[in-house]
Amino acid sequence: MLLTEGQMSDHKGASLMLDALPRARVLIGDRGYDSCAFRDALAARGTAACIPSSHSRQIPIPTIPPPIAVATGSKTSSPA
């Protein structure tokens, strides 16, 4: 468990816990997790970031939601 101050950005708290998180193909987060450093740390682990760009980002990074099967690890196929 990690308790952070209310003013701390989500991505800073998540960066502190990154090594304790299980490996995943995709991390889905809200705008609070958008930072270059956090995205780079995820990429170094082989984890794709599905995080919308923060409003302060000069050039938004496109966010394409992963398929449900990828996000949940489901082995079933989607109906056509």
C-alpha cells in the first residue's frame, strides 16, 4: 500500500509502485497518469500505455483503446 499526499500527481505515485505491479501487456489509466517519464518506464517494461493525454501536453499522444480481449487477457474471440 502506498499513501501519497493529495497534491501528488498520480503518475508520480504510480512510478513509485511500478516495480511492485505485475507485468502486463497494457496499462489503462486516466489523464493523471500521463507523463513522458511514466510512459517511458512502462515501455521499458514492455507495457503499452493506454492513457489519454493531459490537457497541458503540447502535442497530444493518440490513445487507441486496446481490445477487451487484450485488456482482460481473455482467450475468447469477440463476436463478429
